[in-house]
Amino acid sequence: MKKRPTPPQSPLKPVVFHILLVLTEGERHGYNIVKEVETRTEGELRIEPANLYRTLRTLEAEGLIEESDARPDPRLDDQRRRYFRITDAGRVAVKAEAARFAKLAELARAHRLLG
């Protein structure tokens, strides 16, 4: 019997958090994930292709994402692209991390570090 993967505990690495966050909005292919993360972070987080695919493999092995079988019309998309979607476990992990960030922001406000 194959052992069920255990999702990582919070805190998540920033790249993992941002990838999962992007995937909460729907299925994406690798390049689209990279561009969306870069846009959302205003260029502060740039994911190199080798790091992206290594991270995607890890997230897949942990059961946080899965590859999608759905494909756009071949005339509209490159068939070599792999599309990914977030799993229920991935949603739990990204929500837990967002809650952790909210608590940290609350603490920072209490210490007058944030407006």
C-alpha cells in the first residue's frame, strides 16, 4: 500500500505560497504561473524554470497540486504545456499560511510596525 503524502506544515516557502495562491484561481501552465507570480509580487519574486519544475514536482508529490488532464484547443495552445491545479490539501495549506500571515500582521500592528 502506497503511503499517503503528508502536506507540509506552515510556514510555507514564499515560492510555494505564491504558486498555490495563483492556482487557487484555476488551472495554469508553468509559464503562466511564473508570469503571474512575477506580476503579483511586482517583480520581487522571479521563479527560474528549473526551480519552478522542481517545486511543482515536490508539490505534486506532497499532494498539494495535481496535473490536469484538461487541455485547451490544440490550435490555441502548445500541447507540450503541462497544466496544474490545486488540490483540497493544497487549499488547506495555503489557507493555513494566509492565516499565519494575518496573525503576524496583527502582531506587527500591535507593535505599531504597520499602519
